[in-house]
Amino acid sequence: MKIKILSEPIKYDGSQINPLWGFHQGVEGDSIIVFQGPMDISLDHMKDLEDLKSGKKIRGESLLHFILERFDSPASIRLAYYMQRLLVACTQEVLESKGVKTTRYGDDLFVGKKKLSVSIATSGVTSEKIHLGINLTSKGTPEDVETIGLLDLGIEDWQELGRSIAEMFAREVEDIERDIAKTRCLV
């Protein structure tokens, strides 16, 4: 799995979860692309139908973003959600190693009662896609949600944190692939 850290800010509007976004960033194949920037998901790109139906706003002034794409034939939304949970679990583990205690509810991380992350998983014809956003600041987030950011928690180097999370996830996937290659199937 390829990892790429983009240094220039990018506004996450939901279009980045479309297939082959990584290809346009110079990354071919299975990948995790890490960047920072604001988030304001347009209704056209909102994947969660409950959020769309309720008119929920998903936004923030500054987040650490992960876009994961894994190619499979056929792609599976179930597998995308399993991988999403693994990515969130890796994030939780890396944060804990930095002294940040979080609680995970499904695919969301909280510090106390304050929401730290947002995430969605989906699939297309040839790939599973995941977006994970971690608040760098709580500014610009919806007023009806109590949030917290990494800067509030003393974490300032988003690139180092992003690389650590992406590398841990990639190691987990590689380990799973090795286990698959050495396991005798039922007959």
C-alpha cells in the first residue's frame, strides 16, 4: 500500500472519495493519501443518506484527512467498512502512544464527550474508498456537535501523526495479506 503526504492544504468537499482520486495525485494502486485542510461536504458528494436526509452539515476549519483506496474485483462495501474500523483502531492506537486517551464508538473517536473525528466508507466498481478526518481544531465545526481538535490536545505535527497512522494501517494490511498467503483453506 502506497502512502503519500500532500504538503499543500486541500479542502475536503467529498469529491476526493470518488474512484481514482489518488491517481490524479500521482499515486497508482492501493494507497493512503494524507493531507490537511478545511472540510465542507457538499450535498452532491455526501455518501451517508441519514446525514443527507437530515440536512446535516459536515464541516470544519482544519482537519487531518486520510483518503484510502484499495482495489478489488469486485469491490465490497462490507470490506470497506471493515477496513474503516481498522483505520480508526490504528488511529486510536497511535494517539494513545502520544498520550491521548480516546473512546471509539463505531467509526468515531471521542475525547471525553467531544467528537474528534468523522469518517465514511463506500465502494465503487473496482475499489473500496474511505475518508477519515481528524479535527486539528474545533473551529468551524457544526454548532450542534461538541468537538475537540488535535491542537487542543497538544499535537501540532499533523504530517508526523498522519504518517504514523498510515504506516500502521499499511503494516496491518500487509500482515493480513501474508496470513492469507500462508493459510490452508477449507476443502
